[in-house]
Amino acid sequence: MVNMDVQLQLVRYKNILSKMGITGKDMSQRLGLGYSSYRRATMNSAKVLPRWVISFLYVHDEFSEKKSTASQ
């Protein structure tokens, strides 16, 4: 069950990056990771969600919430 949540959050993370026009290579460079390390951490078979993905999703959600609240 937990693994399913990890997979869902990784799909969500990748979809957000795609909408922002950020590739995996771009993100790995911004994080200071080798591309192979980045890919390994974000594989569909990952059992643990990387902390930087959690942080990214948290900030994205907070920003999106404030943006939608401000526009109302």
C-alpha cells in the first residue's frame, strides 16, 4: 500500500515537472545530482519517496493554494 502511494506521488511530481517544461536532466542539474542517480531515485519501482520530491510537492501545493486563494 505504501509503495502505491510512492508511485502516485512520483507520477504527480513528474506530471508537474512536465507541465512546467522541466526535464529530468534539468532537474538533476538543479539538484546537483548525476542524471543516473536522479533516474534511480524517481523510478516507478522506488520504495521511498526522496525528500527533495516531498519538498517540491509541498512547495508546489502551498504556492498553488495561495495563488488560487489570491485570485478569488
